[in-house]
Amino acid sequence: MATSIPAAKNRLFKNIFICKSCGQKMRTDSIRVIEKTVRCRRCGKKSFRAAKSKKK
């Protein structure tokens, strides 16, 4: 069984958000996403979701 490496998990999923409209990935603080102060680089919208990790 493969064990998860914490450093790799942090790099892939910590502070990574995905635009709900176009799917662009962006690294930012969760507080800025909640306050809607960050905009998508591609489409300009302010709605994001957290990146999801696949669990087996």
C-alpha cells in the first residue's frame, strides 16, 4: 500500500482553488476566496471551489 506524503498533499491541494465557471486553477488564501476579493485570471468571475483529492 502506498502511503501519502504530507509535503506532496500540501503542494497539490493546500490553498488551491478552481473557478466554478471555467475550471482555471488558482493558488490563494481561503479568506480571500470567502470575501470574494480574488478574480479568475481567465474569465474574471469571483466564484471558486476548493480542489478535491481523490480518495481510494
